[in-house]
Amino acid sequence: MQILQPPGFAKPKGYSNGIVAKGRLVFVAGQVGWNAQEKFETSDFAGQARQALKNIVAILAEAGAGPEHVCRMNWYVADAKEYNSSLRELGAAYRDVMGRNFPVMTALQVAGFVEAGAKLEIEVTAVLPD
């Protein structure tokens, strides 16, 4: 993957402005913060984010991919204020699970989720090199 950073653009914090990649695409459906048995173990925003990221890593592993192959991430959050007030804990959870890979990201506040109790949902696209 090649990070795209136009001259004069401020360096983004925690994500990339653009990425170009070549290889086999891996699409991961939106993951909420529940465990493999579809049970929420916490109502904490950062805790649910950590679990959703762990779910993503487990799915990526099925394709022979890892966090380093993620090039796009979409975050859907129920409460933008809760997201913003959890940034320190969220950043720690992200680094613990995803490492230092910072793909392109979008974050949107949504009205709610199909899964009662979910505070966020994350979907990703990864590229395995040829």
C-alpha cells in the first residue's frame, strides 16, 4: 500500500487521506462490539470498539490477512459525543488490536443499530498483495 498525502495537506491524526493498493480484496461486514457468541460483554464505548476490532482481525485471518492489510475503515457510531469523549481509550484499544496501520477512515453518527446494545459498527476493506 502507498499512502497518498498531497503536498500542503495537514497530516491527519489516526488515519490516512488516501491509499493506493494492488492485490486481492477482502471485505469485512460491519462488526459490532459483541463476542463470538453474539453477547455484549460491556456497554463501554472503547470496550465495544476493542471487541469489534478483534472480530475484524479474526475474520481477516480467515483470508490470510491481518490488520496491516486494512486500507479502508468505516465507523458508524450511535453518539458522536461518546466517541469523542472516548478518544484516548479508543486510541489505546485501536493500537493494541490494529497496530500502527492507519487506513483511510470515515466516521458517521447514525440513528441506531439492528443489534440492541451496540454503540458502534465498523466495516473494513483489506488488500492482500499479489
